[in-house]
Amino acid sequence: MKGVKGHLEYISRNGSLTLENQDGQKITGAKDIKDTLNEWRKFGIPENSTKREALNIVLSMPPGTPPQAVKDAAREFAREKFQGHQYVFVEHTDEKHPHVHLCVSMRDELGKRMNPRKNDLFHWRVLFAEKMREQGVDCAATKRQHRGKVQKPDNFIVRQIEDRGKLSEVKKSQAQELIQAIKENKRSLHPFLKEHLATKEMISEEYKYLAKELYKAGLKTEARAISKLNQSVMQADNTTRAQARFDDVIGRVTEKLVDIER
């Protein structure tokens, strides 16, 4: 409960933003948050636990997306996906991209715990995209591989820790690995390069087939769009985040050496 309390205080900006729960009730201020936490306790969440007791989800859209549409889509998404669970959500508009923080109790009303897997997370993204389309916003959920992306975006929890002026364990570990790589002058290998290239080739073949079928059906504009997407996927960089950090440091050192020689 201590972790849940800390998260609700963070996403509500210590009670200055209004949360909304699964029943549509508005939660404003420290007292309402305290009452909400007491309600969650009734569902068997202990004060201390070795298990995850709440799931923190961020539903985010690109800059320019109407914030109200994001909030309404998030409300419908949560209502459909987490029926029987306690949850609260709040919209943040202090960044360029409007986004909603959704905190869900892992246990439902019957005490059954959910156990989301990687595929479940993608299906949630698909459902949220559907809810965005219902709000009149053109939106689709795609996997990184289908866009030719290798690097994952920054983890929200890690970014949250750094926003508080602290260095996460993830960043500490990355720094140590980078220092060791520089000492040995050894760029790290892509651990899954073979698998990544095979997936990339498979996706490219699918795009080629789709473009061909669209062209045959007379949908030339759509066929060109798929061909362009295929081209961008095949030209996408395969560099991992660790390799990019190493290259950046080596590049800057090289530039300084060149300047000194001049």
C-alpha cells in the first residue's frame, strides 16, 4: 500500500489534480486519496508485499492529439479491460504529448490476480487505439518491428525516478557497462541481431505481398504507402541503445582529439 500511495500522490501531483475511479467518482485532494486507499485495502492488499499489487499504465498520444479525446478513450479502455478491478486514472497535459496515467489493482473483486503477458500488452494497445478511433482520432497500434525500430523507448518508471533527481539502478548499470566497454575499446554486440534481421526480412516480404495485392486491386495509393513503409523498415538502423551510447562517446572523444590536433 505504501507503493500504491506514493504512485497516486505522484500522478495526482500530491492531490492537486483530480483522479477518476472505476465508478466515475472524482477524487480530489489528500483526504479523497486516503479514502481511496482505504477502499483498496478492503480488497486484500497488504501494507507490505513481495508481489506487484498495482499495475501502472501510461496511455499516450502524439502532440496535437485532443487531450479530451485521450481521456475519454482511456476511460472506455479501462471500463472494458479492467471490469471488477479497482482503478483510478488522471490526465497529464504538462508535456507536449497528452497522456493518461492509469493505476489498476492487480486483484479483482473476487481476489483473483491478473497476470498480463507481453501479447496482452499489445492487445491492450490495440484496444486503446480502437477507443481513440471511436473518439474520432485516426489511430493504429503497431509493434516496433513493423516500424523497423530496434530500440525501446525510455521506461516510464526509470524516467519518473530521474525526474525526481535520482539515478535509477538501470542507468547506473548502463553507465558501468559503458565505462567497461570504453576501457576495453569494445563495442557491444547486438544480442539478437540474427533474429532481428530474420524478422525484418519476414515483415518486408509481407509488406511486398500486401503492396502487390493492393496494386492488383486498383488501390495504387495504398500500395505506394505500403511500399514506402517497407523501404523505411529495411533502411532502419539496427543499432542497439548500448551501441549508440558507445558510438556517441567515441565520436565525441574523436572530435576533441581532432580539435586538439588543429
